[in-house]
Amino acid sequence: MRLTALFVLLTALAAVPSAQSAPPPAPAAPVPGPAAFLQVFKERRSVRNFRPDAVPREHLLQILDIARTAPTSGNQQPWKFLVIQDRSRLDALAAATVEAYAALYQESKKPTEPELAAFRDKYRQVCARYLSAPVFIVVLTDSKSKYPDYNKWDGPMAAGYLMVAARALGYGTVFCTDSFPFDVVKRVFDIPDRYEVVCTTPLGVPVEWPAAPPKKALEDFVAWERLAE
Ligand SMILES: Cc1cc2nc3c(=O)[nH]c(=O)nc-3n(C[C@H](O)[C@H](O)[C@H](O)COP(=O)(O)O)c2cc1C
């Protein structure tokens, strides 16, 4: 076991009340309308096409405020949420992404000039759909955090919270790892080296809420008491 694991464990143990402490208060009552609350999780969808409607700053702050309450190892809270709304910076991201993928395509497939031009056009359209949202968020963790080995768990936790909170307020998101290569994102947005990209996501009002893709049945995931091969 790594030493960091011990520190994280000690932080958790510090939160356990001693035998002499007053009994803890009764658990909080369920949130009003738990069914509606659960529905928000079920109805979150990956959205890749947006309306131009503005996202009020107050909504953005509410969403980011939920993201920062995600579980985090040893309460280290290693996150940064870089919010980009400047259209010229989003255009720069699209242009750099198209070029990065075109270079990859050229190297691996050795296309003809017209094939390469068609590829560029196609990927330009793909980028335009993602970036039709008025907001683009880069979820990052800080490699200089207290327990950097745990950032790989803390990062996606916050991203998940952010996406569910956005859904609750009627906004779509999509957890992107590949649509915008992380090295391109870091370069275009001038992100200091110490920060690691967890994912990027556009955020906005969907053109439509996509239908749920096929999902496996609950019993495919759950094992009671014992897990067979
Ligand atoms: C680790 C991870 C990486 C993903 N990367 C991308 C991506 O680069 N681009 C994209 O459009 N969607 C990406 N997705 C979204 C998935 O495609 C999507 O969650 C999945 O198809 C299920 O759809 P749903 O989110 O609507 O349930 C990613 C999701 C995860 C969890």
C-alpha cells in the first residue's frame, strides 16, 4: 500500500466521532420529490448539438458549485473548472482540433488531397456541432494537489456531478476525452502544465434531448454476495 493511501485513510478516520462524542443528528430527510431527483440522473444524456441560447451566469455558478461538492480523496479538492465563452477562443479550438486530426489522418491513411479536404470539412462540421453551445468547460485537476495519485478518481467525480447538475437545470453536456485532444485544448487555452485535463464538455440547451442509447439491464451489473466468472 502506498503512503498516500495511509494519509487519505487518516483523513477519513479523523471524521469518525470518538465514543464520547454526542450522538450524530438524525439523518436528513429525503430531498423533496426524490423521484424527480432520481429522474434527473436517468435523463442526463450526452448532447452533441446545441441551441445558441445563453446560459445565465447564475446557472453556471450553480452547476460549478455542485461540481465542487463531489467526493474527493482526503478532501483534497484538486479541481479547476476552466469556463470558455469567448467565441474567438472556441473557433481557435475548432481550427486546431481539425488540424490535429487531419495530421493524424494524413499520417495513418495517406489520403489524396481531395480525401484530406473532405476529412477536414467533415471534422469541421463535427466541431461546429459540439461548439454550438455557448459555454465550453475544461475540467482539470492540479498535479500539485495534496494527493495527486488520487486525482484520477477525484476528477471524473466532479465531472459527473457537473453533468448531472447541468441536466437538472435543463442543460446538456458531454464528457469528451477524444473529441478535442487534450494536448490541443491545453495549447489553445494556454493551460499551465501542472493541470491535467479530466475531460472537456460543451454546456448549453440541447437542440433536442437524444434518446437513450441501449443500456444493459440492471441484473447485468449487480452481483449479490458473490461474483461468478
Ligand atoms: C471516459 C469517457 C470518454 C468519452 N469521450 C467522449 C468523446 O470524446 N466524445 C463524445 O462525443 N462522447 C464521449 N463520451 C460520451 C459517451 O459516448 C456517452 O456517455 C455514451 O455513449 C453513453 O451515452 P449517454 O451519456 O447519453 O448515456 C465519453 C464518455 C466517457 C465516460
